[in-house]
Amino acid sequence: MKRRRKSKRGAWIDSLLIGSIITLTTMIIITTFMTGHFKFQQPTVSATTKYPVETSSLIEERSTAFADIPLISETSANKLISYSLEYPKTPFNQVNGIINQYIEQVKNDYINTLVEMHKAGNNHASGDLNISTDIYDWNRQYYSIVLKKRLSLDQDSSHESFKTIVFHKDTGDIVESGALLNQNTEYFHLLANYLRSELKKTYGKDLLEEKLDDALSDWDDLNRFAIMNDSIAFYFNQGEVAQELAGSAVINIPTSFLNPILATDFQNGEASKVTILTPKKKVALTFDDGPHPQVTKQILDILEKHNAKATFFMLGKQVEKNRDIALEVLNRGHEIGNHSYNHPVLTKQTTSQTAWQIDHTSKVIHDVTGEYPTVFRPPYGATNRMVESVVEIPVVLWTIDTYDWKYRDPNKLLPFVQAKLHDGAIILMHDIHQSTADGLESVLTYLEQEGYECVTVSEILAKNNR
């Protein structure tokens, strides 16, 4: 009997001890989670794959400037599978679901890629994955979350891409581009065309036109955006619309510029003289007497930076000396005009001499570029019935003379443009003077601010003849 009592007492003590351990462990876990600061190891390897090393995460939570949105920081404990992930936790399950699904997908794709590299024989496969977070508060009504991902494999150059979520602060309702623009398809096309223009300026010759068209074809293509204090930013992944090495792009558009096409909730009270609905005024920039081996190239780069088109009135003898530059002018989308062979005063020439100056120059330009000039400008602007009788293409003079040929001062270029600027203006410059290249940037910036688009002379002639 004594032995039985002793055995029962021992079992009772063991049960009490086990229960105490379970209770204490539970209290520790609850206390840790309630503090909002916790660390633990979390396996991250896919159940369908096996990597030859352990993969686990160290997870922490920290506060931000936004009281209701803490940040989760997740760091790999393994050097070969290196990652550092930072993402927000919002008060809304719908928003968190989108964020968490994205994070898990990116992480699993990354780990599985390394696994496949290892299976393929790369026993030292390694990489680095980084996701950072920016949070923007718009008008105390909406949050914009921007997740920026940088990924590199085996120490190759990193690839950058974006995930954005815009949602209402009170309801958690997601805002997409359709709601931003009142579901107006005309507004969609206006914005898409504006973004197309800005991306061409950003990427220049690295832009891939086919990819650009695909990236701006429907509403979903404009859903990668964030609403900031005074602008709306649209994000384009690396390699999405341009060469991979050209990197990613963020196009920031002032909200005041977009106000007329935005839904009421997203407009601000700022007025703008020029908006996305302002009819585009047009001017033609023209450059005479080239091409020049150095200056013309500089001018082409400045024009490309501002997405501006121009007409180059070339001398036949200069085309022969600078064949590659003449061809580059055409390849960059500019218009080539005939400016005679060696710049004589044609009104003092015979009919046959004038015909030779024009015809021979057209032939030289065609031999070099594969295309004939589309417009003609007589040297010094000197023309008469005889000259015009032998020219079979439009004769074009100018409405604004910058006097760059006279003063050779980059600071005098803009004032002459400002003094006579008008819609449909044809501006005379010369791509043989360094001072012209030096002053061109300020002219183009001013034209943009005033809402002007720089087009070819032929476009101006077509516009004026409507």
C-alpha cells in the first residue's frame, strides 16, 4: 500500500511540474508578442527543394513615423542566401495580404533560383536580395507604399524593380490608376503619352520603343505609382522600357500639372499656367551651315535630353566631310534640309549655277543618308523668283533670328527667343558655333516651361497650312 501511494504522489508531482513548464512557456511567448519586439528563426526553404545549407530568418518589428504602420525587418542568417527584407504592416488585412504575398513570392523565387543554380553545378551559388520601403502620406487621407527590390546573383550587377500599393487610411480601400483618373480613357491616353515623352527624355537612345508601347497600353500599366506631397510618381522597372544597363526610372509629375485629369480626392489647390490639358504650342528649331564634327554632336545630345526635334539645313561640302554626323542627325529623328553646297548668295548666281548648288547638295545628302532633303533654305535668306523656280521642295526662312552668328555669346541666345516667341515660330541658329551649343540648354528649358513643343520645320508648315 505504501508503495502505491508513493507512486501516485510521484506521478502527481511530475504532472504539476510539466504543467508549470507549459504555463511559464506560454506566458513568455504572450509577453514577447505583446511588446511588439520579437526575434525568432523562421525556415524559408521551399518544401519542394533542398538547398545544401540551412536557410532561416531573423525577424524584427520596429516603429516608423506613422504610428499605425510599423516595419517588419527580415534578415537571412545564411551568407550564401543573403537577403534583407523591409516591409510594412498596416491595419488592413487586404493590404497586408498583398504585401505578404509579394514578399513571399519574391523570397521563394530567389531561394529557388539559387537552388537551381546549385543543381546545375554551381556549388558556390550566392546572391543578394534587398527590399526597402518608402511610405508617403497624402492629404491625411491616403497612404502610398513603395517597395523597392534589388536583386543580384553571383555578384552580378543588381536588378531594380518596384511594387506599390496606394490605399485609403480609414478604409484600406486600394486606389488604382482608374480611380486616380476617374476611369476616363481620354485622360489615360493623355497621361500615357506624357509618360512616353518623359521616358524618352530619361532614357534617350537606350529606350526600346516596342517595350515602351507594351508598358503603356492599358490601365494596369499605370498602377505602379505613389501619391506624394506635391507630385505623383510613376515607377518603371529596370529593363522594362529600356536597355537593362540603363536602370530603372521614376517619373515625378507635379500634381498641379495633372490636376485637370485627377479625381477630386487627389487634386491639390495649386494652380499651374501649363497643365496636361494645355494645347501644345509648337516651334521649329533650325540649325544652319553644318554638320560640324564636334558642335553638332553636342547639340544632338542636348536635343535628345529634352525630347526636342529640329531641322538641320546642311551644306553639301560639310556633309562630305562629316558623313557620320549627317547620318546620326537623321537616325536621331531630326529633319535634314538643303542649304546649298558651299553657301553662295544664290541671287547673284546664274540659273544653272543655282540648280547645281541645290541638286548636287541633295545628291550628296542622299548618298550619305539614303534620303533626300525635305526642305530648302537659301544662304543668307537670299531668294527670288529664279531661285524658287529651280527648287522643288519648300523654301523656308525664319521668324526669329537669335544672332548667334553675330554675337557668339551663349547668354544672348535666350533673350532673342523670348523677345519674339510665338506659336509656329521658326528659330534660326547655327550648329557650327560652340556658343550656340552652350546656350541651347537654357532655350529648351524655357520653351518647356512655356508649354512649347520643338518639332521639325515640315511639321510647322503642315500646322500653318491647316
